[in-house]
Amino acid sequence: MFELDDIAAVAAKGRQGLWGPLARAVTQVENSPPWEVTVPRAAQPCHIVGVTGPPGAGKSTLTGRLIESYADAGLRVAVLAIDPSSPLTGGAVLGDRLRMETHLSGRPEVFVRSLASRGSHGAVASATRNIARLLELSGLFDVVLIETVGAGQTEVAIVDVADTVLLVTVPGLGDAVQTIKAGLMEVADAFVVNMADRPGARETARHLRLAAGRADAVHLTVATEGEGVDKLREGLLERWQELSSSGELQRLRLEKWGADASLVAEAWVGDVAGALDLDSQDSMHNSVNRILKEAAGRWAQ
């Protein structure tokens, strides 16, 4: 069973601006099977924000600007950028990290890590949940931003990780808003119309407000210029305060804990099944029964 290094020592180094120990702990979690990782619940939660939306919406630029806004407000920020995987090595391509470099310059207190999606369902790396929990447990951060690959409207797995799902879109979607509504619209907690200096931005925002049923859930930004980003950050902080004070955060976290357990079970059964020599002539019922019995037996050991 995987064991984390002394988290207190890792946190102490982080407070000195030395990210090496934390980076190594993240690597350990990323490279370990999910059933071998146990990250305890943090005594003091931090706001985990998922930034998602279709490709080309400017998520990386907006995330970079949010880094600046949070840091300028005196808040401690960690960023997990889920990048596409290299077809050769399986590692992160690091495109998102490169686009954020301008906003990271002169900000050594910000921790940014690129993670390879490795084909994970929903464009969220399978280790992201445990890594986010590790960053929270360190006590070094007020907010963790998770920027997803941008796989389109079916990318809803981020809801199992984040306390707040931020959907970033652009003007001119038209009827596509109805298409998005069937996927991300149903799980998003807040919306951003980025590139709001383009024609149709107000109309797109109006459509989103009608679909969301809440005017305060929609923000307009021009991320390249930093316009509207501070107001977005204030809106996210208001949501965090509401979640924390109402008891809703505890309910959401309990739901996510159950979802995490289910995903670990799924990964474990899949790993066990891959090592079994199943009889192709046997019935599906018997094959499944054998897999489940074998998985349960090995887990009990």
C-alpha cells in the first residue's frame, strides 16, 4: 500500500517556497494505481475549481489570469493542468503549462503541475482526485484550479472532483447552447463567456442566464486583457463562502467520497480481469462472476 511522505515536512518546505518535496509526492500519487493511494481527508478544505469547456475557448489564458487575480488578492493557488498525452511516452504534452508561463513569471508562490490525461474518461486524469486531495491536505493553498483538456460537451467527469465547475465558452454558439445544455450545462455551477469583446457576447450570456436560471452565475471576460477576471474571482469566492457556511460543502464532499470509492473499485476489478485467462466459450454471466469473485478475494487479502 502506498504511503505518503510526512505531509507536515512537505508543507514546511512549501511554505519556504521549495516545491520539490510536494512535486515528488504528486509524482508518487500520479504513478501509483488508485487502489494503492490513501490520502486522508483534510481538516481544513480548500476550494477546488474545475475549469472546463470546448477547445479554443481560452481556458488556459483565463486560468493564467485567475492565477494572477487570486495571488494579487493574497490567496495561495495551486493549478493542475490536464494536458493531452504524448503518443510516445504517455506523458503530458505541457501545452497548457506553456501558455500559462506569462502569468507565472515572478510568482514562485504558485504551484502548477501538468498531468497527462492518458486517455482517462471525461478528460480528467485518473489520479487527479487523489492529487487534488493531497494539495488540500498540505494546507498550503486556498484554491486549487483544475483545467481540463477540453474534450467538448461530454466532458463531465470534472464534477466528481471539483466543488465548483466553471464552464468557459465563447460568443456565437447560437443553437449550440442547447447541445451543451445536455452535457456540461447540467453540471456547471458558473459560466464564463470569454472573448466578450466579440460580437454576440451579450446574446450568448443571455442564453446562458436563461438556461442556468441564475443571472449571477454568468460572467463575461476578455482573458487576453484581464477584463472581468477580478469579478469572476469574487463570484467564485462568494460561492465558496456560501458552500462552506451552508453545510452544502460537506454534503458534496460525502457524495464525491462515494464516487471515488466506486472508481477505485472499477479500476481494481479491471486490473484483476486483465490478468485472468477467461474461457471464451463460457457464458457472460459466468465470466463476470469469476472476475468479481477473484477481485473480491484478492482485495480481502
